[in-house]
Amino acid sequence: MKSETSSLLNTAEAAKYLTISPDTLRLWRSRRGQGGPRFIKLHPRCVRYRIDDLEFFLESRAVRPRTKQQVVS
């Protein structure tokens, strides 16, 4: 059985997973609740991300393309 901490990623790993810059994650964290994925603050200088939270973040940003019928209406 995997421990809960084995699925935690640091900022650099989470940024790589999301294919964004670590600085972008840091910016989102500084804006608390305004655009970034959930994170865990273990210590003021120790932040981790759950893979499930990163997946939820990606899914919540998915955009469904409009159909031709929706465009005409």
C-alpha cells in the first residue's frame, strides 16, 4: 500500500506535470484561491501538491467546443 505522502509532488514536479513554469504555480499560490490548484502547506517553505488535485484542476479547465448548431443560434 502506498503512503499518502508518496503521491505528493513538490512545486517543480507539479509544474512539470502541468507543463507550466514553477513561477506560475508560485504566483497562483500567492493569490490564494484565484486560479491555481489546491496545495498542501506542510511548513511555510514546504508546499506539496496531490496528483488528484492537479488532475481535478486540469479537468476543471477543460473547454468543450461548441457544435455548429450552437454557433448558428
